[in-house]
Amino acid sequence: MNSDSDFIKTVFGLKLKQQRQKKNWSLQDLAVKTGLSKSYLNEIENGKKYPKHDKIIQLSESLNCTFDDLVSTKLDKSLAPFNEILQSDFFKEVPLELFGINKNNLISIISDAPKKVTAFINALIEISQNYNLGKERFYFAVLRSFQELYDNYFPEIEEKVVHFAEENLLEISKNIKAEVLENILVEKFNYTIQSNNFETYGALDNLRSLFIPEKKLLLLNDKLEKDQKTFILAKEIGFNVLELKNRPNTYSWLDFGSFEEILNNFYASYFAGALLISKEQIIENTSNFFLQNTWEPKSFENLIENFTHSPETFYYRLTNVLSSELGIKDLFYLCLVKKKNSDKIQILKELHLNHQQAPHANATNEHYCRRWIAVKNLAHLKENETLTDAQISHYKDQGISYLVISTSQKNPFSDGSNRSYCLGILLNSHTIKKINFIKSSTLKTINVGVTCESCSVADCEVRQAPPIRLEKEYFNLSMKNAVDKIRKELL
């Protein structure tokens, strides 16, 4: 919380409410007993005000508790788990206001059902420990939820990009030169920019850039390709145009101090993507692509090339506009990675619009379905190659299908790992009308699962593990059916 005073007021409010609830009194009941106004008591309980000495005596006498019961900052067992939360920067680090929750809302939830909320928080802690859900993964999960609530589309940033481009006589496209953006950073924002050989620093070989705020010095890895350098410069401009002060200083992530850093990093990245890929142009070109009658991988690769040499930037930019501008509401984006000399597939990034779609990350080290087009691309990818393909993935257990398009390539900033980017669009009456090549003979329909451990696809030729989770669900279901049968016979 912001100060010791806030903490003291919050704890007092919690304890007052707890004492009132022990007597099953309403706020109006307490107002009548003490002669204090209901609105004043409400402000006390919500941690907004701290009563004077004589008022505390009035409250303690009316509630038949001691003065110390109310003023002590020691919380009893039912509220003890919140002591650390209330004294930490929890309310600052997790921006609850983004979700319509302020401090007082949360305090009210806590005090209304402290034992239930305590049990819930303890369960979350236990789950996070068992599944290695650290602070970083928690914050990124919050960010993902925030993006999904807004359909990953932020018109105010789009408008600032347009204004910035007009002000600086730039055409929003991949043809924006890195030198132009570099000059803007130097001349308008007083940057010093240097290209460095990070290999001489050992572990920093894979670091793309380092910003030293004390000198406004931006160091760029001299291994950067042209598009990578342009994106980083555009992102730096985003930090400045959007006036984002709390920010990470490295690309990629090494550490962060608060959720605000993660959120601001996302905003700056969004700015960069919108500056390098025109919203109007990607909407027009993608709409025309969907009108084609045949699925052709080369056509999709040409679509990407119209905008960028980075498939990752293009796929992610699509998530900004498909829902908001083309009305394709149900979709997902995944970035998968496969390290050299390893069969393990990891989901590095994911995004689900409208609701969580069928394929999703799993934190229990289960084996992702090898029938996914993104995984098959990784298996077939050759050195220094880009591979694009698509399929209709049918999830038999849920009875739903997706058009999934995927592009895989070697990650230049890694020790031989490859990445697959994929976009999945739920097939329904609306999307089938928008995408002509859905019935193309070049597009195969494949039965898939999420992980091998939960998959019911029989005789799968690429299964990596038995369906143990599914078998357990079937066993539990058979037990329930047996119980129902006994009940019917005996009742």
C-alpha cells in the first residue's frame, strides 16, 4: 500500500467490520448504537477515514470489545493471510483498476467472507507452488487477460501512431527506414544510439538491445537483422510518444520490477507494430486473401512479405484487427518453440479472443499434440528455412474445428531453437462465409487434441504419452454412473 497511514486505516476498517458482523449488525444498526452517521462508518470500514480517540471509545463500548481490539494492527487468524498483502505493493503492482476493482472493492470482498477468501488465496498459493507459477508467469497471465478483455485492440494507441506518422511525414509501412527512426530518437528525444558486439560480454550474446536511462543511451546488438533493428527503434519511440516512464531496459526480458513495466512494454510493442504495419492496408489485403478459393502457402507468405520480414510481427498484428475490424471474434494466437536436439515443445506466448479456445498452454509438462500444424512445421523445418502451412484442426471431444495457419522459422537469437507462430480461427457460420478457401481440397481436416495425456484420438501415429488424464476422467465417470445405478435400484 502507499503508506503506513493507509495500512492502519485499512486494518482498522477490517477489524471494525469484523466486530460488527460478529453481532450480525448492519451499518444502520451500528449507526443507531453509536450515534455516528452511516456514511461516516462506511468510510471507516472502507479504509478511507480513521476515527478520533473519542469515536473509537464510542465504537468499542457499543460493540462490547476493547479499545485495543480495534486499534491494534495485529490481525486475527481469519484475516492473517492478508497482512502481507496489505503491507506489500500488491495494489500497486497488480493494476486491479484495469479490471474495475479498486482497493476498497477488494477490502470489502475480504471482510465479507474472510475464511472463504483465505481458503481461496491459500489454494492459489498452493497451486502456484505446485505448478511453478512464479511472479513473472502470474503477471504475464494478468497481462494476457487484460489484452483479451479488450480484444487486443487499443484504438487510442492506433490514433497516436497515425498522429506521430503525420507529424513526422512518415508512411506507415515496412518501408520505414531504421535510419529515419534513429534520427527521430536522436533529434527529438535526445538519444545516443550505438551498435555493439555483445558477444564480448558472454551471456549477453542473445540480448537484442540495452537501454541505459541515465545517459539515454540505446545499445543495439550488431547481430540484429534490419527488421529487428527497425522494430526496436519503433518500440523506443513508442515508450517516448506514449510517455511510458516505468519500463524494462533490456530486450528480451531479464527482469522486471512491477506489473506496470510489463504493461508499458506491451503498449510500446503495440505502438511499434501499428507503426510498421498499416491497419487499413492489412485489413484490405487480408480480406482479399480470404476471398481466394484455394489455400496456397505461398500466397500467405507473400501476404506477410507485403508488410514485414518478421512472421511474428505479422501474426500478432492480425490479432489486433481481425476481431475489431473484420468481425472474426473467436481466435487464438500461439508462439511455440522447439530447442535444438530436443523433442520438447513449449508454448512461449498465447492469446485467446472472446474466450479460451481449445488449444492452450499447459503448465504440467504434458505433451502437446503432434498433429498440430505448428508442431508438424517445427518437425519438418530445415536450416535457414521458413515453412508455412495450414489445416483444419477438429477437436472431436468439443465438437469444434479451427482453421489454423502456421509459419515456422529458425530463431536467429538462440542456440539453434526454432519457432512456430500460428493463428487459429474458430469455424462457424460467420467465418465460413468470410473465408472462401475453407473448402479447398488443399486444406486437410485433422483430428487433434490438446495434449497426449488428455487426447481421445485412437491409434494416433505420433502419440508421445498415454491418455492418462482422460482415462482418469473416464474412470471417475464410470464410478458416478455406478453410484447412480445403485441409487435407482434402491430408491
